[in-house]
Amino acid sequence: MERLVDYFEHIPSLHRSLILVGGITLFWLIESAVPLFDFARRTLGYRKIHHAGINLFFTLTTIVVNFALAFILLRTSDWAVQHQVGLLQWIQWPLWTEVLTGLLGMDLIGAWLPHWVQHKNKFLWRFHLIHHSDAYVDTTTANRHHPGESVIRFVFTTLAVLCMGAPMWLVFMYQALSVMLSQFNHANIELPRWADRLLGLFIVTPNMHHVHHHYVLPVTNTNYGNIFPYWDRLFGTYHEMAGKDLHYGIDTHPDPTEHSRIGNLLKIPFQRYRAPIGEKDRPEKVSQQM
């Protein structure tokens, strides 16, 4: 464990980049060999390269935002450790417990919480909507975030660092896991039931997260998890659904001209809010869910 901590304490920038690129490459190859959905057959005009290009554009904007704001994360972590602020600083933990507790806390506050909040707040939802508008969910969808959402998520990550008193080696470890598992659980694959049940005891699987990308409420408002599957079960937002029954995208923006053009995707957060169409016959449910 000490060697792992030492690695992330001194992780080179090149290695962090390789985690991102290597993950996309690995899961791209796997989903190309054994895809859950053959989008080319299901959708006239679908081109995998074009789809990936859109999502990689948003991957780059996410990198730029995080790079520009990284000094805030570093200063927050250094300040919390120096002034003994945060859960990890208040108790003398064995190293393995510190790692596990830190990752759980970072995942809850830095990933699950902002995800849940964005689904509940109309203004924030309009930024998160770009992620959900992808009608062809695959490993590149993992980083399909509007620059505005990247800022929102960064704020919550910084809050997580402060609440946990996380040292930077833990932040780097969390970010590496978050990137790899997000690419994994968005990948266009479906695990055998036994593998899903086994892995699902420890991490969010594609079978679990794909449900979150179903195009209508109330299913869209389930399975918010990123790394760990426990929060959705704990807070009652866990839902199961067969992969063959999934329909990706979002019911308010079904037109390809809206969800497959970068220019329009960048403008969506500043357009008028659209109420969910899938729940139009149950307005009281809409008001509760959004």
C-alpha cells in the first residue's frame, strides 16, 4: 500500500494522460469486438468516428477546465492538511483505512452528490443535459461534459477535498479511478450476469450505469454512481433494467441536429428549459423528479 501511495504522490503528468488515453483505447477495442448495441445497424447515418469526435471535443474542454483550475485543488488540499481540516485529518487512520475511507468520501461528495444535484436543479440540469443527450452511449461518452458542467463538478471535487482533508496523493488516486471506471461503465458492453453481480459488489458496472442513460424519467433519475455502487442502494436510487430494453438519449432533445452538433450542444444550457416529455401525463411526478 505504501508503494501505491508513493506512486500517486509523485505520479508524472504523462502517466495521468496515459490513464485517460489508455482507458479510452482499451474499452474502444473491447466494445468494437463485443458491442451491446450495433449502432451502425440500428441507426441510419451513424458513424462511430464522427460520434467519437464530438465526445473527444468535450473531453478536451474538460481537460482544459480542470488544468486551468488545478491550482485551486492543490491549494485546498495543502491548506486542509496543514490546518488539520477534514475527516481524514481528525483521526489517525491505518493507511489502508485512510485510502478506502478517502476514496468513498471523495466519490460520495465529489461525484454522486453533484450528479444527483444536477438532476434536481433545472439550471444545473441544462448543463448536464449534454451528457444525457448522447443517443449512442459508449466509452467516449464518459467525458462528454459541457465546459460549464466541468466547472460545476470541479467545485464539488474541491468541496470533497476540503470535507475529507484529502492529501494530493489521494486526490490523484481518486481521479485516476474515476476516469478509468467512468470509461468502463459507459462502454458499449454488457457483462454476463454472474460477472455483473460479482463486480457490482465493489464498483459501478456498465449494466448498472447504462440504466441511468435510459431516455425517460423516472429511470433517468436512478443509478448516479461513478466508482462505488453503494450510494444508490443507500439513498434509494438504485434501479435494474435489461440492456435490450434501454433507449439512450433524452426525450427532450431527440433530434440528431440538436444532440450531434457541437455548436448546438454548447448552446443548450442557455436555451429555454424543456420539461420531460416522457412524464407529460404525470405532471406531479415531473415536479418531484426535476
